Amino acid sequence: MRPPQAMPAESVLGAPRPVGRPDQVPPTGPGGAPAGPGRPAVPPRPQPPAVHHAVICVNAPAMAASGPDGQLRGHGLHGFYRNGVRALARMELRLGGMEPLPLQGALTSTAQARFLGAVRLPGDLDPDPALTVERLRHADGVETVVVRNTGSRPARLPLEIAVGTDLGPVAEIAAGHRPPDLPGQVQSAGLRWTGPVHSAVVSAKPSPHAVLAGAGVLRWDLEVQPGARWSVELRTELEGVATGPRPPGGRGTGVPLPWSEPEVRSDDSRAAPLVSRSLDALGALLFADPDRPTDLYPASGAPWRFGLAPADALWGARLTLPLGTRLAAGTLRALARRQQLTAAPGRTEGLLPGALRHGGPELPPTCTATEATLLFVTVLAESWRWGLPRSEVAELLPAAERALAALRDGLVDGFVTDLSRPAEERSAHPVAARAEVQAQAHRAALHGAELLEAFGRPGAEGWRSWAAGLRGRFRERFWIDDLSGGRPAAGLGPGGQPLPAVASSLVHLLDTGLAADGERHEGLLDREQTRLLAQRLVAPELDSGWGLRTLSAKSPRFNPLGHRGGAVRVHETALAIAGLAEAGHENEAGTLLEGLLAAAAHFEGRLPEMYAGEQRTPGCPPVPHPAACRPAAVSAAGAAHAVFALAGVRPDVPGGRVLVRPASTAPLGELELTGLRVAGEPFSVRVSRIGVAMVEEASADLQLVAR
């Protein structure tokens, strides 16, 4: 037997982490350029695998992916993964030398899938298949194969399962590379493959009658009587530990979900499955650091960003605050441990880590480190309003103060650009100031002021004054007058010229944040400007009928599959629904909600990160995006939040008050939400068909105010 082919140690991921995608990786020159005089031929760039038709099971830190037929064929993303390593690439089943005819393949939960196929017995004249093959797969690496004989005679035929692996890192696989298969060795009731860092084992129960190591085949000689069934359990395990610190793990046994499990009843039958399946998806993305197993935080999404992306984790935690503060607390603590504590060359004190992502064809890149740093302050302040204990807020307040200090030190010409760049570089080489970053900075300043004042720290009035100044500058310099009444610019260029792109990122201007007494903070737009933006959002140039496009369809660079060039990103549509409803533009919120619910029905209640921004037409479902994460934290949390927001529950637990201000148009008809959490206690509310709210369960310590 030849020795295993070595893989470079640095290519094996020792821990889940975000994987580069086109929206995160700076563009490079085209691959496959023809050779010319004095220029060597450039090999064609591997094509990244498309996953829009894949059946992906996720249970952090594990994942499994295959086609709808259930066969793991080793190409594309197929395989069982753990901690970013492909433990098994191939698991191809044949019964009597034939692959089962695929009948159905679908998720039964985010972590599990069921595949059903049929096989006709050799020589059987009956056109109906006598044998069915069911495969029950769990993301953790366990698969059960069940063969049933519904025919009239015994089935005597071999079952063969071909298995193999490359122990490839998901980062390489995501880039389109396929490492060579490793040779297998017979071990106990299965096979083992050994690489330089990891080993993988597949074991079967009952043991196979034969194991062919060279071919990588497990074989059973079956005899299944009429009406009987036979089953085998296959278990894939990854062994060995990568060098360096222990990788994060998933939610451990005995660790409860960090939110309550709500019950949704509504006249619109689409709402309940959307919430339950979205929360199921978010639960499958939960990670914890090895030394803090109860501090859970969500990964960004699978398969491409199956690790901690601070901005996405904070969005996931913030949008699920109606279900309790435990996810927010775990996320905030995990990120506080990763905050830049001291200034270093090229780094900003107080900054959270984050990648630079492409901003689309008409806007500059987005700095997710800036977004996460500002969002940290907001999530802490809003968690406090929802009932995070004062002692836990106080523990995290120094991290929020460091984030505010990073904001203070990162201003250029009175606006916020990219906090991750050193101050000297920002001054010497200014970049565009994006509108949504100003909204996030304004909200963080107001939330920071509330926290500083409530906890006896200095600086509250300074931040309120700065926020007021930013409002004035924004309304003066970011507003573009046109024949429709005007609109906010998507950004200001380095010279101060407005960037006229019409993009879904403008919805962040509606997200003003939770304030004292359950009210909204004042936003960067005045009332009339907000009304004009609301009209713009539901106009056909942005509203696809399935949700908001990331770029106006009128743009000459519109691309319905562009992640920032025209695709629909679920979480921004959800933010628009909530922001419009809170600002009193309920008809517009209902319009966008209908599109999101219609899209969710086509995706079986499991909305992906994004999908194509093609115009909705009767009889045609939304077009999936080939590179979208499924599940994704921000889309899962956002979809649930879009439903919760219609009840208008806005607490101020430190003030002993809960304001309930539902959408008076009642776009879901009668809506009842039970199992919410305010101040750590159950909270239930019912909204009638005429938009009147009745609180049916709440803490006795809270004053209820319904409007």
C-alpha cells in the first residue's frame, strides 16, 4: 500500500472561520488569460462550487452537503465536514450494482435530511419498484440507511457503499480546488484515512461482510424478505487536533438554546413556519469558545462563512432580543475578548475584527470592523433595555467605552469612514463616507450616551452633542433634491460630492434604535425625508416583489445576482419592514412583508442569505443565488424579526415600562405571539385584525403602555 499523500499543514483549518467569497476577497486579474508575446499562459482559475441545489445539513461545528439524491460524490462541496475539514468526501450507495432512483431529498430540520430512492428487483416484471432506500443523515456525521422490501418475493442482492476522502480544508474546496483522495486502510468495521494533521474513520453497524480498502468499498450481502426491512448506521469521525488553540465548538450537551421558543399564531399561515424554521436555522449556527461553553454566539453562515464574523453575529443577537438577552450576552462577551485593547501600528484601539467587503459596482467597500464596533454599543444598550441584568451590562461597559473611543478617533471631516485604517492614512487618503455608517455611528453615540449616564460614567452629553451635529451635517450634505422630492445619497465621495446610487443600504437610516420609555431615537432624516425614503423603497426600482434589491434596477450596472449589485438580501428587507412600521409607514412595511413571506414559501420557510433580484412575475418562483449561505445568521434572525416587529413590543426594563405599539394595518391579520421574553420573564401579546394590542402575559414589575 502506498503511503498517504501529504497535504501542507497550513492548508488544514484547525477551527471554523469565515471562508473568502467574492464579496470579501479583493478582485484579482482574470484567470485563464491567453498566452501572448512575453507573457506566460495563466492556468484557468478553478470554478467555485455552486450550492443552490445542494441539500446542506448544519449543526455547528459540523456540516454535510450533497445533491438531492443523497449521494456524496466528492465533487463540489459534497461531503461531511467538521471544524472546517472534509472528513468524508464520498459516500455512494449502490444496491445490486444500481444507484437508487432518486425520489425525494429534503431537510427535515437544519441539522438533518432525508433522502428516498427506489430500486426494482432484477427480473421483476412488476413496473412498481419493490425496494425503497431511505437515507437519514445528520450533520454530525451519522447516516442511517434503511432498505425496505414491499414486493412479493425475497430480495437477495449486494449493498455496496463506496467511501473516500481527501481531508481537504473547506477554504480550498470553496475556491474550487479538489485535493487528491487519500488511500484507505481497513479498521475494525470500516475504513480509516490518515493525513498529516487529521485522520478520518468511517465505521458501520452492523459490520460489513467485506471491506475493500483499495476500492474504498463497504459491502453487505442482503436478503430482505417481503414486508421486511434492513438497516445500517454509518458514522464518520474526524480525529487529530490541529496545532494552535482549540477550535470553537458547538452548543454542548445540556446547554440550552439561548432564547425562548416562541409560538406564533396568525391569520397568515406563512408566518409561523417562517419563524420556527428561521430559529431552527439560527440554532444550528451556534458556536462557543472552548473555555466558555455557555457563551453562545452565531456563526455568519454555512457553507462559506462558517465561523465568527463579528458584525453578523451582533446582528443575529440583536434581531432576536424579543426572545431574551442570553444570545446577546454570550455574543457581546465573546467579542469583548477579541476587541483590540491597545493601539498598535496599523490598528485602532477598541476596534472589533472584521473583513473588508465589496460594496457593489457603484459604492465603495464596506468595513465590517467599523460596523461591528459601532453595533457592539447598540446591542449592549438595547439588551439592557430588554432586561440584561445591570451587573452583566457593567461588566461589558468598558468594551463599549473602547468602541466609542474608536469612533471618536476615527472621524474625517465630521463623518465616519473606515475605523480600521490608521488616522494618518484616513487623513492622507480619504475614502467615501457611506450613509449607513453615519446612521450606525449616530445610533451608537446616542446609545453610548444612555449607557454612560445610567452607569455614572462621564461623556454622555458630549456624545449627544456630537450626534446632534452629525444630524445637521447629514441633512445638509447627504440629501439630493430631485423631481420626486429628493432622496438621501448613498455616500459622500472623498471630495464631498454625493454618491447618487439608490441602494437597499439606505434602510439603515430607518433603524434609529430603542430609546428610553420604548420610544425611538431621532434619526438622521427628518419626518418628510423619511416619508420620501419610504416611497422610494417600495417603488419598482428597489422592490422586486420578493424583497429589496441591493441596487436600483434603473442602474446601468444592475445585476440581479450581484450580492451588492441587485440581489435581495433578506436582512435588509427585514430591517426595512421593522423601520417602516416603527416610523408609521405601515402600508409600505406591509408591501415588503408580503414579498418576503411569498419568497419564504418558495424556500420552504428557510430563507437563504440572498436570492436574485429579478422582478416577481406570476407563476415564477424567486431565483436562488448560487453562492448564498444557507443557513445564514442575519437572514434567519431577520426573518423572525420581521414578524416580531409587527407586534411593536418596545421595552424599557430599567425604566420599568413596556410600550406596545403594533402596526395598525395588521398585515398578518390577527397575530398572537407567546413565549417572548422581557426582563427575563415570559411575555405574550395578541394583536387584533384592526391593529389593537392586548398584553396577555408579562412581568408584574412592568408598567404596560399600549397605543
